[in-house]
Amino acid sequence: MSLGVDSPALRHAEANVGLLELDVRQPGTGELADFGLTSGAIGQGIGRALVNAAIGRPWSRPIERLWLHTCTLDHPAALDFYRRSRFEP
């Protein structure tokens, strides 16, 4: 049974280094509910590949908007990274 929530872990060299959670349960919208990297994976280009995959998956459905929520617990560079990924505040 699929609930429309996709939550894979990104593995590198036998270790989990990142994760993303996509929620597409609401018609016409998607949400990048969770996205993160381990500290050792930051700055390695892994985040770019992961966020590109995260953006592409929900747009393969008939959605009109993709949400991403950020907070003060995110890495200091996260907001600029999300903006470069075409998210708008």
C-alpha cells in the first residue's frame, strides 16, 4: 500500500549519508518534507544530486506547487542552497 510518502536514504560506501522525504498525498501539490546530509557529506556535491532527484520526483506527477520548509536548525548555508535550487521564499 502506498501512502504517497517517499523516504529513501542516500548511501555511500556502505553508510547512510543523506535522506529525503517527499509527500505527494495532497492533490496538485508536493512537499519536500525532510532533506538532510550527514556533516561529512556537506560540501561534496552530494546535496546537489540529492535535491535534484527530490525536485524531479514530484514533478513527474500532475502537481502545481512543490513546498519546502526550512528552519533555524538547518545548516547555515541551507537557505542559499535552496534558493540556488529554484525554491523561492
